[in-house]
Amino acid sequence: MNSLKRYILVSAVFAAVIVSFSCAGRGTPSFYIRQDYDFSYIKKIAVLPLDNLTNEKFAADAVRQVVVCELLSTGLVDVAVPGEAEAAVDKLGLKSIRALSAEQIKTLGSALKVQAVVFGAVDKFGEVRIGNISAPEVTITLMMADTTSGSIVWSVTKTGGGASFAARHFGARSETMSEAIIRVVKEAIETLYK
């Protein structure tokens, strides 16, 4: 093999390795979807306030807004106005979204005229340091409950962010926090409509 062909082959392999490693660490979401449930029944969803398990004050609100936007962007469902969902939670005197009972989910569904509610938590939200690189990292857990039965029909946990191979080794730009949130939520929501 002459040196030019060898150079091209080595360059192509190196480029393929860089591309594959640049996506590393962005893992597939872990999710559950109830197989016997007809999701076409769901026409309107309420996204309840998310629990914030981080030290970032507005992490849950930022993620919730993206969840609403991503659900609407599917074109498959309508989403209750977030303020109406919060008002219904307050009016019913619900202390913790995390500990909703099946009866409370049914009551919320009736009050908001929705077929499902989405709730969950922002588990991680912030910058991580990898060597001399700083990059955003986000972990979310979302669950959807049917408001007729009060049972969970979908659940997903997704982590994303961190510095890519190209950022760590070649100084390429890392994602911004906004980009990381949008990507993590989009990948989580995609598990619902696969």
C-alpha cells in the first residue's frame, strides 16, 4: 500500500473514531412504556411542576418549559397552560407532586380536563468539570399518569451533557446549558412516540 492510500485510510479511521467518541456519554434514555395502553386516547396533557433535586433555583422551571414546548411540537397533544396546572394543584391543597395518589391524579385530570398528567424531577442540573473543560450536565425523570385510572403509563430517566471527545481533546465547543436541556428533554419525549 503506498503512503498516500495509507494516509487516507488512517485519516478516515481517525475521523470515524472522533465522530463516534464525540457522541459518547450521551446515553440512551432508560424508559418504561405500558404496552397495553392506547396513547392515541390522550389529546390533552397537564405538565405539573417538577421537583427540583438540585441546588439550582430555577432548574425545574427551565426544564418544565422545555417539556411543554417539546410535547406541543409533536403536534399530537395539546398541553394545559402551566399556570392552570399550578392553580389546580394549589386549589386541591396538594403538598407534594412527588407523592400523588391515584385518586389525586384522577381529581387533577377532572379539574384540568386532561387525559394525562406529566410529573417528575430534575435530578442533576449544572456544570461538570472534566480536566480543564467545563460542560453542562442534566438528568431528568419524567412520568405520565392516565387520569382515568391514576396509573403510570410512561416513565423515562435521561442524562445528557458533559464534554464530548472533541471538546476534551481538540478544544471544540461544548453544548450550552440550554442546548443540553433541549436535547435531553427531546430525547426523553421521543421515547413516548416511538
